Amino acid sequence: MHRRHATICLLPALLLPGRVPWAQSESSPTLPEHAAVPGGVAVVDLGASTGPRPTARLAGRPVLVRAQGAAWVAVVGFGLAADPAQPQTLLVREADGHQRTLPITLQPKRYAEQRLTVAPRHVELSPQDKARYERERTHLGEVLRRFSATREPATLRLLLPTQGPRSSSFGLRRVFNGQPRNPHSGMDIAAPTGTPVRSAAAGQVLDTGDYFFNGQTVIVDHGQGFLTLYCHLHTVAVERGQELAAGAPIGSVGATGRVTGPHLHFSVYLNAQSVDPALFLPPA
Ligand SMILES: [Zn+2]
């Protein structure tokens, strides 16, 4: 299907150093789809929600915990670099200080590979561009690690941020001119320049900027490490710190940064890991 997109997204992934009964059979109106794979989301039952909210950590990093019916659940993101052969352990700390561990088993997932020949300027950066990219990578890495503990997302189900055909290219392993790159860290939505872009959920603008690969960018903090990122924007209509309702306008589709044509690059982060946006969106 995504072959119809003539545009190529060169945005690399930022490399940052249980089982729930209902997740199998029926989808929850407020939780993402459960997909315990690299680039996916595990919805983990933490037990009855009669007591205060527990906290949970994966690899030392806080993860999102919310009430779901009569239970607390952890919603854990796994980056594309997660290794299913390695044990994944969620550390759960109850409000009374009692700690326990929950293993999470990841299933392997093989993403498609795309081999492309592109103009050398798309793969070989000048020393100045490389220095700029590295500064921006450090900044964005810090931003994307934000965990706003007191901000509670009303829902983890997202609105489609712009109208247009979605590619299924999340996780695509790209080889440009024979050189393997980081896999594609988001969903590309093809739309003409100027098409309105809206916030996929309520939140606060965490960062805006004009970055080398991403172009004009907005990052929205929905709370508890749940973030969305919008790239290659033509215009940005929001400022850092601004509160947004779900569906609020944030700018328009463009072709800024390293792209070959206008589209929205849309990424979703949980516990600082980019995960497949399709798990959060209504069916295409
Ligand atoms: Zn993209």
C-alpha cells in the first residue's frame, strides 16, 4: 500500500542508550493494542487497584501506570532495538515500599527492509552538519526522556494527527547506498504542504524546534512518559509550555528537514522508546 508514497523519509530512530486478559480478546477504549514485540507495547496487569498507585520501572526508567477497571496496569514501550532473547523485567514498587519483579516475554518481529540509492548528500553529512546533528540528538534525547509523573493521560488512544494515507513503514530497516541506517521510528502520513496537523491527544507542548533531520518539529507531553512527535512541519502554531486539547491545531504538513516531499512523520514514545503509532490509532 505504501508504495504509492513517492516520498522517502530519511529520519533515523533516536538510539537512546505478563499478560492482560482483555488485551487478547477485546480492545480497550483507552489502552493501546498489546503487542509485546520490539517496537511494540506490553500492557501488564499489576493487580487490584484498591490501594494507592504503584510505580514501575524497566531498565531503571519509569513506565506509565494507570487504573484500568479494577486493576492497575503498566503500559510499557519497547524500542526497535529491544532484544527478545534478553529477559525483560519490570520492577514494581507498591506505595508501602514493597517491591516485586514481573518478567515480560517479547516475541521476535521482523520488519521489512528497504534498499535505496539516494543522492550522497542524504547519507554523507558535512562536518558542520554532523556536529549540528549530534547537538540536536543530545537535546532531543533529553526531551524524549521526559517523564511527567503528575500529568495523567486521559486516554492512550490517539487521534490521527492529519488526513492522508498512512504508510506502514514503522520499523522499516533502511539501507542507503549499501549503508545500514537506523530503522524508521514513526509513521509517515502523506499529505500536501499546508494540510492542518492536530495534536493526537491532550497534552502540553514540550519542545518545538527546527532540526536537521526532523525539520520543524513539535513534541507533545501527554504525561507519564507518553509523548508524540510531529516532524517536517511547514508551519508551527504552538509554543513550548502551551496546553493543548485533543485535536488542537499545532501546525501544518510540510517538507522541512531531510525529506524528499511533503508528509507528516508521526512518532509515539513510551518510557523514552519509540513504538508503533498504529497500536494507538483507530483502524485505517
Ligand atoms: Zn518518517
